[in-house]
Amino acid sequence: MEPYCWIPISLADKVVFSGDHKQLPPTIKSQEAAKKGLQNTLFEKAIAMNSGTLLNTQYRMNEVIMSFSSRMFYDNLLIADASVAHETVFPNDNPIEFIDTAGCAFYESTESETKSLFNKDEANILSKHLDLYLQQIDIEKINSIAVISPYKAQIEILKQSISGILPSNFDKKISVNTIDSFQGQERDIVYISLVRSNDKNEIGFLNDLRRMNVAMTRAKRKLIIIGDSATISSNGFYNSFLDYINEINAYRSAYEFM
């Protein structure tokens, strides 16, 4: 799209770009085009020339959910508006939980045809947590829940796993999709299934930190992340995340749900 944009831009006296280059960029299917400059978006090029203005007040999420992303991507400058800063699903509920599958031998698998990854045991833990959590809350006051993952194969497993636990007529309130498909959306409660669990500490799609910035900032009042700390901690970003989890007392072991 960039070449098409330059035509109207060339006719303007002033151009204002708005966006977030810290989240997922457009998909580039041509490696040749990427090498010749399209790998960096027009917005990123504008930011490189002029640091721009940060709109630092956000109106979506609880400040505890916001803080890690603010720290890692936005120089700790984001502010949660008072209307959302302390919003939780119910009083004294921690806005974030990390459920750690380390030591559970919940290893990832590969789908034979698509080669996409999935983790059935992790999906089962997620569905058990969701089942218990729905019993604690007033579901009439919850408008939306999302379950997201970087891997399409895991999405299919998750759909099967949670289908039998949802209250009647609740299926319209819950969506299950990939992180990439979820950019720009928001939900009251968001579950993230990280999938990766292996002895080689390979984390694949999780290396794209912009993808994780998208994932971690979709929740308004509650964010639950399920993953293997032993695998993801090979990356400094996730080490910092685990430190943050300990800082806010949000750590839980998957053994609690087995």
C-alpha cells in the first residue's frame, strides 16, 4: 500500500500519521519487497525522522495489565485513565495471573499436515481455570471473553476443550482466535495460551515481541497467561515478564489445576 499512499501525500501541505509501530506490522509476502524497503512501514519511517507525539493516556485496561507493556515498549510513559485504572472482574481479584506449566511435562506437539504447534495439556489447564473462574464471577456482568494463541492448531484444540464447559447462551460472549486475528480488539477477560514447551528452549512465534505486545494488551479487566516458564525464560523479555509476575504476586502453578 505504501506506493499508493505517496500519491496523495505528495499533494498535501501537511500529513499526520497515527498508529502504533510497537504492535504487529502489515504482513509482507514478498521477501524481495521486504529487502527493498517495505519491511519498514511508512509510519516507522516517519517515526525515525521525527519522534512524534505519544498519546499516553489509555482508556482500555486496568493499570496492572497496562504496566508491563508500558515498561517494555513505551518507556514507562503510559497512564491508565481513572475510569479504567482499577477496574477488576470482582473486588480484590488480581488483574493478571500467570499459570506456569514448568515441570508438568506438558510438551508441545506438531500438527502433521500444517506443521502448526499445539499443546493439549496446556489447553486442558486453560479450560479448567476458565471453568473455575466462571463459577466465581457474575457472568451477567461479563460482556466478553477471548482465548487467544499464536498457533492455529492450538486454536482448534482450545475450541474443543472449552466447548463443554460454557454456560448456556454464553458462546456468543466468547471468541477463540489467533493473536494476529485479534489485533485491534478488546475483551473483559483474555486468556493467552503460549503453547511452547520443549527441552531446547525454542519459542518460535513468541520471539516476535510486537505480537506479544498485542496479546498482552487486549484485556480490559483480567489477563490470564498459561505457559512454561522454563522454556520462555530463554528470552530476556519473558524473564522480565516473570519478574513482573512475581512483583505483583500473580504466579500460579498448573499443578493447582491437575
